[in-house]
Amino acid sequence: MCKVGEKVGPVLSKDEVFRRKLNGIVWENSLDPNAFELRWNRIIEEYGLGDNGWFRYLFESRTFWAPPYFHDDFMASLVRTASRSESQNSFFGSFSNGHCSLVEFLVHYNTAIGAQRHAQAKLNADYEACFPVLKTPLALERHAMAVYTISIFYYVQEEICSACFSCQVVSLTDIDGCVSYVIKDDRGLESIPSRYLLHRWTKGACLHPIFHIDSTLVDQSAKVENVRMLTNLMWSDIYACVGLADGNIDRLSQLRRVINEQRQIFLQDGSENGNGVAVGSKQSVINSFCGDVSMGSTVDVHDPVQAKNKGSGKRLKSARERAASKCAMQSRRCYTCDEYGHNSRTCPLNT
């Protein structure tokens, strides 16, 4: 849009009405592709820009820049590349500057990444220790609390409250001035459909135990959100049972017996393989690629190959360097007789 003034000529570049109409099309996010093309052609025809090659090029490549063609894609503000670039420059600029050497830059970069990871860990600790107050009795709100982060949950909670709890308008008819509404009770919806759950805003967005083995990608993050939630609930139940049994020997013995019985059941139902390695763990994946390596096997560790560092050996001099050295040695002047080729200690006059 910054190039419009130089592409349309001096007359249209000063026309505020033309600029307002064009910006109303380009920056309008509610338009669909058909409406965008219709309004674009209308402006081109109104102001006689049909023969302008730059506007024709823009319209031919409209699917690569016009916002109406990106409604179904999550862009994460990537369209606003300038603001994202300035944000990154501002963040890294607080740790480094343009006069740093390569080593200093790497050290500062690691410091910046460490700060980001610390902030992420703090946010994870905050939402794990926070239990927001629910405003409705709907199971939908409880599901949103379980999957979303705290900040995103408050947005979703506000939308749920403003949606009149569990009712929605299905249809509307107007007959002779009489408006009829059909309301549907949607109380049976207990969870947010998976197609509406954007992984970026969930609690498990950073939980990706992905690693490479022999250039093969192994991904174990398919059910990590549910596993994490169930694990937290399980620990909560265990702590509650221990609290109820505290001080009572019979209850503590019974709780310990139940846990040991369940552990024996898990050991027998194939949750671990024959070597005591849990199925699905990283060690089991490594064994599947590299084979089972016994802990008692002998591993011979040889001395590493010695590397020649700087100054560890003699450098071969070129003929030019040897000649220059010889010339420097022959040009030494004696301070006793002012002759060249020897010094005062070897001077013939020094008897």
C-alpha cells in the first residue's frame, strides 16, 4: 500500500476518497474472496486503472497477499511481518548489539534463549498451580479449563458466559411482523470439538518428546495432553488418600497393599518388556533400533585420535620465508667495527 501513490500518478495519489476505498478493501478481514474480487473490480473500473500493469499484477497474485484468502489458515500474525521483526529485534537487542564478535553473539544468544525458557517454565508452573473459578455449571467450561492455558481460558470463559449458557438460536422467521425464534437447548455438549482446539493455545503446546534416531523421527506426543492431565489427577487422588489415612496404621497398610497389588498387575499385563524396560519409553525405542544391549556387556573405550593443535608441531617454511630469514641474519651490523656479517661478540677486532 506504500507504493500506491507512485503507481497511480499524482492526481489519484492525493485523492483521499480513492485511498479510503482501496484501504477498505485491502484491510477488511470480514470479506470473502468473491466480495473482495467484486469490490476490487468496481474500484478499478471506477478510477480507470484497468490498463495499470501493477494493479493487474496485484490482482493476479491476490491469493498470496489478500486477507480474505487466509481465513481458513492460522497465520499467527505472520502477515504483519514488520511488527514481528521489530519485536524480535527489540528482544534480542536487550542481550546483544551489532558490535559483538561471533563468540559473544553466541553467548548472548544462549542467554536470550535461556530467558525465554525460564519465562515459559514460570508460565507452566503458574497454570499448573492455578485453579480458576468456574462461572457456569456447564461441563464445556470445565473441559476448556482442562485443555487451555490460563490466559486463553479466560477468553473462552467470557465467550461461554456471553453465549447464554446452553441455549442457541436455531432459526428466525418473520411473518407479517411477527418474529419467531427457534431455540435449541445444547446442554449435552460437554467438551469442545477437537477441530476447534488449536494446539498452539493448549497446555500441551510445549510438550513434544520428539527425537531422532538414525535420521528417523520418533514422535511420542500424540496423547501427551491426556497423559499429563490423568497423571496430575492421579497424584491428587494419591495425596488425598494419604491425607485421609495419615495416623491410621490399618488404613496406611491397606493403601500400600492396594498399590503393590496394582503394581504386580501392571508388571504381568505386558506394560514392561522382558528386560524390565517400559513399552513406549525412550529406552525401548532405542532398543528397537539398536538391539538389546545387556548392562553387563563389556565396552572397550579406545584413546581418541590425537589432534594437532596450534603450536604443537613445526610449520614448514616456504622458500621465500627462508630467504627472508637468511637475509635478516646476514644484515646484522657489528657495533665495534661497523661491518656487516657478525656482531660485537664475534668481531675480529675484539681480541
